Amino acid sequence: MRKRVLFDQFLTPHMLACSWSGGKDGCFAFWKMACAGYEIKYLLNTYRKESGRVAFHGVRASLIEEQARSIGVELLQKEVAGNDYEKHFLEALFELKSLGVDGIVFGDIDIEQNRQWCESVCKKAGVRSYFPLWNLDQARILKDFIAEGFKAVVVALNSKFLNEEWLGKIIGLEFLNQIEAINVYRSATKITPCGEMGEYHTFVFDGPLFRFPIRYRLGEKVFKEGYWLIDLLQ
């Protein structure tokens, strides 16, 4: 089996971009790479053309713009529609490459199919892919995320795992303890600590990467196609 390398000291890219949905995993992947000395100049974000919101998270594209301003990096946002996600993502990678980017950071943790897709599109674009959270313990990731001072709010969840009362909760040790307590009484529908199976999604609004916190208000809760979402208002 090919050995995978997270950080290659001999082939360090000059400039990186981070695949960005606004949530905790991509944010923490950015942080881990930055702490390792890598230069991340861009966030790459996609949002649905029909709604103007990030897929699955339901966060407004304008809030992603605010995150980029607070972090102090450039933002490349791409509208996606229908089943053309890979086409638009690949176009974005080529655009980033033309700007000098030669590596993309992803926040994936342990879903092999997702990683293979990321590696495939990066290979097509001629850029490298980085997965600093890969195969790390999810509870440890969440604890480290909290300990570093990051703050995130739950913005979407799969109703098979959690009910609407979890929307708007702040990610903290109490949140993790509640997840672990629920799992004690479950067998088939256990919740992964980081929500890697799509159990929940978050929006990061403050932390050591941010020069100022992202202001928001909790808006309307909506149930759509098996998912609960809450609108974040600016």
C-alpha cells in the first residue's frame, strides 16, 4: 500500500489554499497546517446557485466572505448548480493554480471515498492534496479544537441522529459530553464526535485564526429533506 504523507519537508508547496465550508474541520485543518509553517493564501468555497448558501451547512455565502476577511486571506467562491459540482470545483482548482497555488488542504478525517475524490480532482488539476486531520481520533480533534480557543455553532443536522434542539448549540466540552452520553444508549445510530458521517455541521465564528469574531443572530429553523437547518443572520 502506498504510504501517505501529511507533511513533506522536501516538497513544501510555495502557496496553499484550503477547501472551506465555514465549519470546524476545514478550519482546524487550516490551523494545523499554518502551525506547521505552511502558507495558506486562499479559502476555496462553493455554494449553491439556487440558494446562495453552502451545501449541507446552509450558511449564507456572505458569512463565508466575513470569515475570510477576519482571517485575512483571499477567498475564491464558486457557484455550483445541479450535478456539475466536480466540474466547478476543478475549474476553481485550475484558477487557484494560475494564481500560484500548488497545494489544497482538506478537513476530511476518515471517509476513504471522500479522500479519494479530493485526491482525484487535485491530481487532474496538477496540485497536491493535504489531509492534516486524517485518521486522527475524532474526540481528540474536537477537544484540541476547543482547547485552542475556536468557537463554532451547530447550523445543520441529520434528523436520524439529532433533533432540532441541537441547532444553535456552541461546540464545547459540554457538547462532546452530551454526544458521548447519547452514544451509550445507541447501537446502530451512534454519533461520531466530529460529525464525520454528516450527523451535524458547524460554522466557526471565532478563534486564534480570526482577527475579529463573526457576528451573527440565530434565525428561523427549517426542516428540509431529512435535515434540520438554522439560518444565521448578520
